[in-house]
Amino acid sequence: MFKVAVCALLVLASTAINVQSSIWTSKDQKAFAQIHQSGWGKFILNFAELHLTTGGILSELNSEIEKLVDEMEEELAGVHHEFNRRTDVHNREVARLEQEIQDKERELFNAHDFYDNVLIPQGERFAAQLEQLQENIVQNRRTLEQATVQRANDHETFEAQVVEHNDAIAAIDECLQLLSTLEAPSLAQVKKVQKNLAKIQNSLKKHNQFQIFVKVLLEITSDSNFADQGALRDIVVAFNNLRVELVDSLNQITADEADQVAEFNAQVIQLNQEHAEFQRAVVVKNAEIEANTTKQEQTLELIDELDADLATLNGQLQAENDDYAFATDVYNATVAEYNKEINAANQALELLNQPRFQDYVKSQLKGA
């Protein structure tokens, strides 16, 4: 309809109403000026003049013009309908995009929070635990090494003490053997007994508990007359007492050595068990660290994806708002144009139904 009207307007443009005619009032001339600003208004006036000058009936003209106005109003209603539909689509799309943006922002926040407050502290904690396990392993081996060295030293001391005790016991046995054969001992036999006592004293010089016995024996053998059987018995008793003490001492250090060996073996078993547990814990901790590292990488990738998705959604929202803004501008301009044309058409219709318009047409016909 609009294209047909425009073509007709071009054809009728040459049939311009003489608004300067004295028949028109200043109000009419102002109305003409406003109407001529509208293509439709100008078209209607020119078409009305042509229609009347060619013998047309005014009522028919009114009917056609009213149809034309109805068509424009119907088209305007269609414009409103399409824009309302576009607005509904826009509102739904904006609501959808804003919801998706909100959801994506929440996902992004949760991902950052998970990375910063869970994975990073967890990774640091795992690293510290691994370092502690490695220190435990080093300390465990150091303790085992120190215990092994100490056990070797203690065993060496024990063996030396066994040799000392056995030497002293052997010397006592030799003395007792000599004393058992003494009736009128020679000077050489006495010196041999004293020599064995010196040997015993040297063997037991590290053992203070035996020094008193050795000292007494030295004094007895120095001052005693071995020919005196009573004194000789006292010496034998003293030697036997010392031998008993030495045997008891040897048995005790042997028992102590056995206890220390058992304690050492138990400690070795415990340390090796702890070492195995530490090694297993290191394997587990390395697996946890690897899993944490993998999770960190995956979370960073997720953050990048969410950032990209969020940028895309914001871009879509901006594009939708821009498109809707453009559609709104087009709509407002179209509505304004339609209202302008409809108002001009109504003004033209009102003007051509005035008697002055018909008088003007008649005067034009007479003048022709």
C-alpha cells in the first residue's frame, strides 16, 4: 500500500494546491503547511483536488481516504505487535543470558575459591608432610647407624671384659693350684703367687669392686708365712671368694650383653618397620601430591574455560541489548512516522471536508 501511495504521490505532485489563494484563512494556510510536511497528507490533498475536479463524489473520496487511514493504523498496529513480540523475545533472552551469566559467575567464584582455599593449602600441606617424612627417614637411618655403632662398641667392651675376667679367673685358679701344693713353699713359689696376684690386679684394674679383694690378697701374701697352714687357708678362702665374685661378675656381664643384644635386635626391627612405614607413606604422599597437582591444572583449565564462557555470554548479552536498542530506535522512528502520516491524513481529511476546499476546487474549475 505504501509503495502504491508513493508512486501516486509522485504522479500527483505536479497538481499542487495554491495555498496562497485568498479563499484560505491564515489558519488554513498553517494547516496546509503542516499537512504538506507529510507525504501522505500532501498526497491526499492533491488526490482530493484531482478527484473533485474530475467529477468525483466527495463521499467516495472520504471513504477511500478513511480506508487509507485505517490501513495505516492497521500497519501501525502491526508495527506495535511486532515490536511487542520482539520485546518479549528480548526480555526472555536477557533473562536467560543474565541467569546463565550469574550461574557462570558463581561457578567461576567456586572454582577460584576451590583453587585458592582448598587445592593450594592442600598442596602446601602435602609438601610439608612429604618433607617431614623424608626427614623422618633420614633420622631413622641415622638412629639405626648410631645404634649399630654403639652396639659394636658395647660388644667390643663386653668381649674385652670377658677376656679380663677369664684371665683373672685363670690366674686365681693357678694360684689356688699352687697353694694347694704348698707345705713349705720356696721363695720362687711365693713370688709366683704374688706375680699371679699382680696379673689379677692388672686384669681387674678397671673394676673397682674387685680392687679391695686384690688389695687384701696382696697384703696377705706379702705378710703371711705360707708355712702357716691357718694363714694358708685364709688365703685360699680369699682366693675362692674372689673367684666367686669374678664368676658372678662374668655371668652378669654376659647376661647384660644378651639383654643388650635383644634390645638392639628389637630396636633394629622397630626402626626397619618404621622405615618401611615411612617409605610407604612417601609413596602415598607422592601420589596425593600428583593428584593435587593434576587437580590444580584441571581447575586452572576450568577457570580459563569459565572466563571464556563468561566473556561469550557477556558478549551475547551486549549484542542482544545493542540489537534491541537498534530495533527500539527503528520502532520509535517508524511509530513517529506513522503517527505523523496518520495525523496529517486526518488533518487533510478534515480540511477537504470543509466548504472552503470545495469552493476552492469549484473556483479552479471555473478558472479553467
